[in-house]
Amino acid sequence: MAVLQRLTAPVALSCAPGFPVVRDAALDVDDTGRIAYFGPAAAAPATDAVVRPLPGLIMPGLVNTHCHTPMSLLRGMGGDLGLMPWLTDVVWPAEALLTESDVYTGMLAGCLDLLRTGCTTSVEMYFFTDALTDAVRAAGSRAVLTPGIIAAPGWDRLGTWEQMRDDVSARIDAHGLFPGGDGRIELGYGPHSAYTLPPGALASVSEHARERGALVHTHVAESRGEDSHLRAEHGSVPAMLDADGALGGRILAAHSVHLSDADIATYARHGVAVAHCPGSNAKLAAGTARLLDLRRAGVAVGLGTDGPASGDDLDLWHQARLAGLLARIDADDAAAITAADVLLMGTADAAAAIGRDDLGVLEAGRWADVVHVDTDDSAFVAPEDDAQLVSNLVWAGGSRLVRDVWVGGEQVVADGEPTTADRREALAAVRAVSARLRTALAAGS
């Protein structure tokens, strides 16, 4: 493959095993959008490609393992309610009013927000799959789309859960897991939860997914009250899913806050991964996931923001800090989890959690999803020291210092601004939809 461009930087974090810090780094992008070379510039092969020197550091694009990005339209609605009243009294009535065009509007604006923070891939559970696909492509980002499958009151407007499942299967059968062939979109299944689907539904969806090698992305044990009837009958939701045969294949369990030791062992036995969303869980007073216990058991854990109506800011750096801080408090040990650990949960570990060995690390063969961070800032007091550089990046730097972003070698953020769509136009469109929703909801109350 021909090398199209070379990025160089004084320092790079590959997020590879061992967390090496590479000084005077070079990264080559080939004509397929993948990394052709990554390592010290002195060892890079000769090239005629355009060389772009970058100040600061480069690192892999962040991977958000759980999101409902179109809910940027609903940001702040019911913001002081617990999970179930928030869903049933605020969110679901508002979502019943959304059109396919509205979902595109919310998804596009949210994707631009994600890219500006350095998040290049998000795992999405929502409806109107074509609108989601179009918005991801318009933004220039990357997404694993797991269309929602649900049987809760009011959702029959989109069909039965079987029809929702079959639509995903038909799409994969017709176009493969990666429609378009460029890796920007991966399709999976998004059964909402055990408490919004009838018995056996999750097992059926899981079977469809296993036959196609697809991801199953579902909510599990987010709050104490949501599934109390299931826990009373089966002991726990993971125990029920295990007994039903629903845990085989690629399973991503979002939240997983209220787990027993036996539940964690079940996850480890079946290779279930967790999308850890500490910000949303805290805001909804849902609890704190047992992050350290999950990691000790060998469960793959990636960070997620959840949707912008519950997590609000779509900033995975914020989630990384919260994850680390809460885990340290829980363990009563400031050394329980390091800055490098939480950064990996947003990059390499997150990619592993969703079964993607082509993301999350700077190395030859992976997609050239690259983030450039400005280190000419008071957050970095000793950028020449490897350990302090990483500590400063995680605890003091973060999204505000993201300057440029590439997805598949295409620059999609330049000096903090999206290059593929107008951010201000996207914001104006979101505000217009939000105003219409508020008026309609007020008229119906």
C-alpha cells in the first residue's frame, strides 16, 4: 500500500501492551486509511509522502463503548430524576415524537461533539438506523450501530421486537457487518434490557448475533429498582441470561452496576465485556460499578458516556477521571488504578471490549484513528517525564487540549473545529428540534 501522509510528534502514546511512550514518533497512513508504520521517526522507512510535524503528542482515538448520541436533542430533560421515572415520564414520551430527520439531527451534532473531544468511535443504541448511518458518515466518525430492540409500552410504533431483531439480521445478511466496506459502520444488535423484553427475547437476539459474528449491546443491572422482579425470580439478570443461553458470543453489558461475585464470575466465564459509565450512573444515583473486581476477574471493561440526556457531556476524558477517582475511593487506595489504566479503558481496553482489534492502539495494520493533543499548556509541567506526562494528560489535560483528529487517515477536526460539517448549523438544528419537542410535550401535559 502507498503511504499518503506521515505525522510526526515529539511524543506519542501508542496504548499498546506495556504502555510504551515513544519519543520523536512518526506515524504513516496508507491509502486504505490504516497505519503503515508507527514508531521512532529515526527508524521510519523512507517516504515521499507529505510529512506533517505536530507539536505536542499523538495517541489513538478514544472508543466510547456505550452511547445514545441522538439524545443530544433531549439533553437536560428530567435531569433531576432517577432512572425509571426519567425514562418512563420524560425520555420515552419525548422520543415518541422524534422523526427520522430529528434522529439524524441529534446524531450529527453529537458525533461532532464526540470528535472534538478526541472520541473517534462510539457504540450506539438507537432507532432509525439509516439516519444514524448517514449522520456518522456526514460527521466523518466511526460507529458500531446496534439498533434498539424493545417491547416496552409505546415502542410498538416501531414494530414488534421480533421485527426489530429481524431488520438487523436482514441488514447484515444483505450488506455484511461492515456496510460500505470502509470500516466506518459496524452493525450489531441492541436489545434494550431484560426488563423491557419478554422472556427468551435476549436469548433469541443473541442467537441471531452469534450466527453472524455480531455484537450484542444491552443494559444490565443499571439500578436497583429497574429489574427487581427479575432478580426476585432468577437471583440476578446475569444468572437469568446465563440460564437462557443468552451470554454466548460477543456480549457488551452496559453499566453492570449491581453485580454479585457470582455475576462477575459468570461474566468472566462467558467473556462478557462491560461498558462502564460512572458519570451517568452517578447522575441517576444508580450506584457505582465494581470496576476493580471486574478487572481482577479478567472482565474486559471499556468506558462509556451513556447518552447525552443522562451523561450529558459526551466527554470520555471526564468518564476516565471519574472511573479512576471512584475506584480509588472504593478501594481506599490511591494506587488501586493508575492514570495509564484509565486511559487504556478509553482506548485499547475499550476496543477489546467490543471485539475490535483494528482500533484503540497506534500500530501498523490498525485504522489510522489519531488524536493530536496540545501539550503547550499549564496542565503539563514536565512533559519530558513519561510518567508525569501521562498523569498530567489524564488528571489535568483531557478534551480541552484536543486540537486535531483523524479517522481512517482523514482529518475530521482541525484546530478544534470539525472539517466535514458545520458545527454551528448542527447546533441550531438541534435547538430547533428541542424547541418543537418542548412545545409539543407542554401541549400534551
